[in-house]
Amino acid sequence: MSMLHDRRDDPVLEPSAPTPTPAPPARRGRWVPVLLAVVTVLLVELGVRVLDPPPPLELSSVEAQLKAEELAALGRAGGGGTVFVGSSVADVALDPARFAAATGGAPAYNASLLGSDLRSIELWVRHVVVPEAAPSRVVLALNCRELNGAEAAQDAYFRDFATAPAMARLQGEERALDRLYRWAARWS
């Protein structure tokens, strides 16, 4: 026997089978995040429609928004009559039902807003009260607070009132982002 070992016969040194190359990842998994996002958006939209939250405020307060809707209803019913405007003093002091009874039953409405200042009253009358209700008369009820205009609270009220989405739109000062939001809300 020879001392030399034939390595070709050695089972340890036999050529091994080629190592398999890993398969590329499946492509169908890449659409899963997109599908989840679409399903999530649809579920949120469905949830919002089922819960039916109140519409966002278009004016600076719930009171102003409700009164604007009532003024529009008054206008759709033919308008006319008397509309009172002013601040909270006029809101609690002037009774439109009593006024209507004393004047023969002509329609009357109190469109006064709590805490309003003279500048806000002017915007309210010019952009909402007259165009929506088409009254025959507008009675402006003022006191020294509205005429003074020196309170910091009046500046804040006016800023909030004048920059509310509906007022900005009525004054021709609506931002492009607000127009886009309004358009999207109409279609959702």
C-alpha cells in the first residue's frame, strides 16, 4: 500500500452540491400597506358619517351660526319685516314677538350677537343680515360699550368674527387652503 492517499476517492473532499440562491421576495406583499391605508381611510369616513358630528363652525360662534341659518330661513319665507341688531344688551332687551304683536304681526327677528362690537355688527348686517333675510327695516340698538371700542375684548371678538371662514369668504378674503378644505368637505 502506498502512503499516498488518493484524494479523489476521499468522500470528504468530494465536490459539494451548489448552494441554492435565495428566491427574491414575493411582490404581492408590497401592496399590503397601500391596501391598509385605503381601508383605514374608508373606515374613518364611514365612522364619521355614522357618528354624524355637527358641521364645523363657519362663523365665530354657535349663536352666530344658528342665527345666520334662521335669517336665511326668514329670507326663504319671503323676507321683509324688522330685524334687530346689536350686542347682548339688545339680544336680551328686544323681544321680536312682542314687537310683531304691537305692529300688526309683521315678521320680526332679533339678530343681535352676544359680546359684539360696532365693527362686527357692521360686518354682520352688511354680509349676513340684509343679504339673507332681506328685511324691510333694520333696527340698530347700541349702548356706550359698542360706541367706545376701547376694550381689548372687543378687538379679540372682532378678529375672531372677521376671520371666521364664512366671514372671510363673504368679504372676499378666503385663503386658498380654506377653499380647498371647503371643496373637499362638500365631496366627502
